[in-house]
Amino acid sequence: MQKNAYLALQNVEQSTVNSVCYFEPYMKIKEADKYFYIHAIKGAIEGEQLRLLYQPKIDLNTNKIVGVEALTRWHHPERGVISPGDFISAAEESGQIVDITKWAINQACSDMAQWRKADIEDISVAINVSLVDFRSGALPQIIFKALNTNQISPHLLELEITESVIFDDADHVQEQIHKMNVKGVSFAIDDFGTGYSNLGYLSKFNVETLKIDQSFLKDIATNFHNQHIVKSIIKMSKSLHIENVAEGVEDEETAKWLRENDCSMAQGYHWAKPMAFNELVKFLEKNNSH
């Protein structure tokens, strides 16, 4: 045993000696930013620096709003607006994403209650949840409490998860999804086609919506490779009675192609950028009046 351990240590030392490590200045900046985010997130939540923006989800047949996606933005007093791409990974690594998700769910449910008071027709709200949220095991309780407090019907809430969430700990995830699903909360697979794309989990986890990743929509009118991929996703979702939503639609040409190929819904700058609560209320009132 001692001899084997000695040989193993020798191999490690030898591999270290023969390896080369590179350092770039941006690495130091990246680590400094991560350290900053990890230590500033708690203050962001308590100091009301987080905001929810909403991007409308459009029915391609009627051109009406059928839902919105809630997107978190961080308004830092010194750094300005910090996008999720900059701080979410640090929040997940530190476990603080659970607090951010809890804040987002509570805020979204509160906003939905305000829409009701403004006599705006009920629309669903989609919120991204993380693998870390499921690992904590507290997600169902957070969801149910927010819905009950604001008297929101569960069917108006949709949770967006990535394919990697399901494959981390299938039983643990499935148990939580089932607990929320039986109450009426729906689930969508975000960025479908970029991960595992295992069809078996779609029925196993009661997935109701597939969100087609925006990378497949780039130059869709002329990119035949992406056309085949998107057509396959749409056809498959239809055969399984699962809704499909195209993300990142930026022009009428793309919207027209999706419409002609039987895509159900879409969202993107072609219709609206993510907007604050008050802007969304005006947008909804204008949309519903047509």
C-alpha cells in the first residue's frame, strides 16, 4: 500500500513538473469580479437593488401576448446595471442563487397581483430556476408560499429549467417537479437542443413547453442546417402535445418563417425588449385593446 501511494505521488509530481500553466491579466479581473459579486449579492437583495424586467411571449397566430418571461437585473449604485450573465454564475457557486430566486418569485407574484387590480387579463409568468435551487430542496415551499400570499393561481406560473438540471439528480428533481406540477405549476425546458436533448425526460418530468434556443434562429431564412433542426423540434413537440416557444426573434422575416412552419409562440426584440413593470402594464393595455 505504501509503495503504491509513493508511486502515485511520484506520478502526480511528475505530471505537475511537465505541465505548463498560462496566466492572462483578464483572469485576475475575472476572479476579482467574482469575489465582488459573491460579497455584494446579499446587499443587493436587502438594499432593493434587484429589479424584474418582463419580456412578452407572443402567440404567432394571433400576435397577442400570452405570457411574459421575468428577467432579473441588478442596479448597482456604483457599477450601474449588471446583467445576469455577469453575476449568476457567482451566485450559483456561492449558493446565493437560492435567495435571488426566492426574491424573483415573490416579486413576480406580487406584480401579478397588481396586474389583477389593474383589470389586466391574467397572463402567465415564466421564471428561470437553477440546479442549485433544486439541490436546496426548498423550491416547492418558496413557490407555494408566494402563490398563497398573493392569491395567484399556480397555473399562471411557469418555471424554466435547463436540461442539465434534470440529469443532475433525477429522482430528487422529479420529486420536487411532481410536487409543484400536481398543484398546477408548469415547466419549460430552456435552450432546448443545446444540451442532452433526451426525449425520455419530456414525459417523465411533465414538461409542457420547449424553448427553442436563439442560436438556431440566426439567419433561419437562409440557414438550411438550422431550418432542419428547428423544424424537427417543432414537429416533435407537436407530436408530444408540448408547446414550443422560439427565443430571440429579432425581425419579421424570422417571425414569418416560424409562423409558416407551425411554431406556436415566440419572444424577442421584434416585439419588445424586456421592460419594467409600469412599461409592461401600458404594453399589455395597448395589446389587449386591439
